[in-house]
Amino acid sequence: MEELQILTIISNLAVTVSMIIALKQLFLMKISHQEEYTRNLRQGTIEFYNEINKEIKDFTYDVIIKKIDLSLDKINSDETLHRKVCRYLSLMERFSAGINAHMYDIRIFDRIQGKTTLLMYDALRPYIHSINEKYGTYFYGEFFKVINQIEKVREERCNAGYSSKSENFSIYEKK
């Protein structure tokens, strides 16, 4: 009888240890899966933005460095400029929809193009506002949400002590 009890105890211990090992393996698999998901999300963000950037880099250079005129009159009177503005906003709206759907990583996007995106949005804000007023709808809403997210990410990074506010987080240059 005593031998049967010892075997039962040993059997129960073996089952318990096996369950602990199985749970640990499941936990490690979950961590591994999350790390792979995060890596793929970040990689996808970089790859998709690189594709978009092929089309918009000259336009962003003209706006930010050359400081081309983006007044409403100029955009509405210059067909080529109007097409560039619309194409830029269309691509950024599409990319923004992916960020807002958590298909792309906002923090990686902020690191590779955050300040430029904020400057571009600021430059195009009057045009976006006029389009929304003209058609009585809310165009480029996904892009607007991403702008707010970039500002939030930058504020969080600043509050965490990674950079001083004056160094990297003044979003719009004062003149």
C-alpha cells in the first residue's frame, strides 16, 4: 500500500512539473511572438515609408528647404503644384491610415520622418482647412490623427529625459 502511495505522489509531482514547464514554454513563445511582431511592424513601417518617400522627397525638399510658396492662391493657380500637394496628402493619408490601424509603428515613423512631417503639415494646414471648408467634410483626418500622435510621442520622449524641449521638440520654427 505504501508503495502505491509513493508512486501516486511521484506521478502527481511529475504531472505538476510537466505543467509548469509547459506553461513556461507557452509564456516564452508568447514573448518571442510579440518580439517578432514588433520587429515586423517596425520593418514594415520603414519599408512602406521608403516606398512613399520615393515620390515625395523632392516635394518635401522644395517645401522645407527651398521654402516654396504654398499659399492657397499659388496652389490653386499652379496645376503642377496642386497635383504635388494632392499626391503628398493622398500618400500621407494612406500611410496614416496604416499607422492608425496599428499596421505601422508611430514611434519608428517619428524617428525617421517626424519633424519633416510636422513641418509639412504646418505648411499645408491652410490648404487642408480650405478643402474641408469648401466641401463641408473632414478630409485628411487620418493624417491629422498621426500629427497629434507624433506630437504626443515627442512630448513623452521629452518628458522621459531623452532630449530637451528646446533642442528637438520645438515643432514649428518661430520667425
